[in-house]
Amino acid sequence: MKRLSALLLALPLAACSVDGFELPNLARVFESPRPDTQPLSGAIRSVPQATTAALSSMTVSSLMDGSTQTYTVRPFGNGVRVRQSDGCVWTRAGDWFSPSDSWANCGESRNWHTGQAKVRQLDSLYPLKVGSVGRYERSAVSHTGRSYTRQTRCEVTDAVEVLRPGKAATAAYVVVCNDSRRVRTTWYAPDEGPIAYREVHHRKGVEVAWLRND
């Protein structure tokens, strides 16, 4: 199984500053949780386009505290609107890996819990297979008027089998999207869509990690 060594969890690293610049807390950045996986036992088919058309809802369990959350997925224009059971609502156009183009009541940031963005695809990630690379440009504005323009680079870095309690091992692509502030990793099964997810802030460490139940 692919897990980070427990030694990394024990490293006595803490955030520090050099000339006013705060260095990342490396212990938090590299710590688990992440889903249990094993090498592929067979072939995995490529995915022409990772849409969310077949999804209606997902129930997931947090790999951080075991809590359960539901994601209700509905068509929205050429993309989807996702409503989380914690009240966060976001939309995404095109495919599952594109950065969100609107969000409301999401996260704890005073300035960024609600906002909208223009997202432009620069390079296509598809067909989805190991080695595929895609890029997006996102210009975002928050409800308080803050803004930024940032590029996201997504790469299919691996294909593995994800282990879930009570289910057969599921072949999935590992898709890593980095926007220079956060790294979003999605374990995407060709026949099911996203079955595991992990989001790591470059400074704060793991913020979200879940495993799909249904």
C-alpha cells in the first residue's frame, strides 16, 4: 500500500520565518491522511472527458476525522453545481478538474468564502491517461473585492487501485492539480468519477481529505 512513511509524521518540523517570510510547515504539508492504494492488477481504460453528467450525489467520509458529508451534483450550463451538506455551494464548467468558477459559503476565510471567477482552459488534460497534462487560467474576485489571476497545472501522475471498506479495489487515475497555493489530488475511477480527494495548502498543510462511500 502506498502511504507516506510514519517517520515523516514524526519529523519535528515547525513553521519559521526568515526575514519576515514564513516557511511552510513541512510536517503538515507531507502528513497523511490519504486513501489506501495498491498497484493496478489489470488495465485501466483512458477517459475521453471527465464529465460529471452521471453523478447525482456522493457520500464521502473524511479521512481526517471520520465525519460524513454529502455532495449533491446537478447540471449547470455546460458544467455542474455542487451543494455540500455543510452549506458550501460551488459551480464548475467543463469537467471535474477545472477550477471552480463560483462558490458561496465555502471555507472559513473572511475574504474568500464567497466569490466568482473566469476560468480559461489553456491545455487539455484529455484523454485522461498517465502522463496527461492540462492547464487552466483562473481570474477570481471575492465578495469583498479581492482578486487574483493564477494558473493551475493538472497532471495524471499515476494509476492505482483504491481500497475502500466493503468494496472491491477500484482502478483510478491519480490527478494532481497545483495552482501554486494549493495542491488538489483526485483519485478518479473511469466508471465512477471521483472516489477520493485530498487538498493540501502549501503553508497550512492538509485541509480536506475524503473517501467516497457509495
